[in-house]
Amino acid sequence: MLQAAGIGAGDEVIVPAYGNPEVAEAVVRAGAAPVFADIDPDTYCIDAAHVAACVNERTAAVVAVHRFGRRADIERLAGVTRRHGLFLLEQGESQQPFEETGRRRAYAAYLDGRLNGLRTPAGGEGHTYQQYVVRVPGNGRPDRDAFARALRSKGVHCSVPVKTPVHRMPAFRRDVELPETERAADETLALPIDTELSKRQLQRVVSACNALGGLLQPAF
């Protein structure tokens, strides 16, 4: 898609660092250079204000990646790209059947109302909850990782959605300040929200999470 837009050697493309490296790899294959922007802490999508701060004379495009069932703020991003004459490209997530989306939203509402000590996902219009991503607050210890290990020991499947931001990977290492990206990589955990889960299994998720509240006490 980048080459079709005429993007190549000498160009820079602004991409999110929070996610997998595929977008940055595509930029390099096109002959351009990826520039990493920070994310919105609620949507985990690229932040329009930071994108605007990254634009320079070499910038040719911005890639917005929709994440976890939340859409990037395309309206604000389009304002930035129009102002500077840039291409705005989107990378979407696979669509779910309407019935499946409705059930995931119901499961998310159930978890939102019962989980304690975790930062539950910000809602927002159109959220499809392709992943239910919570925050385990850090306090100088690897709380998220300890929390995940404890959940798994109780039979609750969970996963770290982004273990290493792209700007920290050896192939793309950059000395840039991306505080929200770093914080999200350290704190986020995806809890099970598959539509085949039973009510009893959802209750087990809540019980297991709430029983681990001691991990979340602030350090003094």
C-alpha cells in the first residue's frame, strides 16, 4: 500500500511503536524510514497530537492501526495529514459477526462491573472488544507479570498483548520518548473474553483477579 502511494527512498512514515513490527517492516520494504509516535492511553492507537509533533519535511505518510476493537481517531489524524499534505493509511482488524460483537460487549460489561484493583478498558463508541485489555498498575515491581503468572496458576488464560514496543526491538531501536507506549507495554494484560466462555468461567476470571489485589498495593 505504501509503494502504491508513491512512498519510497528518502521518505519517512509515522507509525505506532505499540504493536507488532509488521507496519515498520512494510515501511522499510518500501525503502522509507519508520518514525515512531506515541499512543493514546485509552485506545492504544496512535496519538494525533504526537503525530503532529513528529512531522517534518521528509514525512510522507501516517499509518493508523486500529487496536483491540477500538478505532484510531481518524478525524483528528486526517486533520493533521491534510494540513501537511500527507497520506493517511489505515490498518484494520478483522470484522466479527454482529452477534459475536454483541456478546463480547456483554461480557466486557460484566467484567467492568466486577473487577477490582485493575484499570478496565475505556469504553467508547463502536468498541468491539476483540481483546479485553486491562492495566495492572506498576509500582517498581513487575506486577503485571506476577499477576499474569498467578492467574495462569489458577487456570485463567491471559496474555501480554505487546511484550516489546517496536522502537525497543533491535532492528528498529530508536532513542525516542514514548511514555504512554512504554507504560502500556509494562502494564497491559489481555483477559479471556471469548464468546464460548460460560458464565461460570467469567465468574472464575473475576474471582481469580480480585483475589490478587495484594499485588496492586502501592509501594512505600
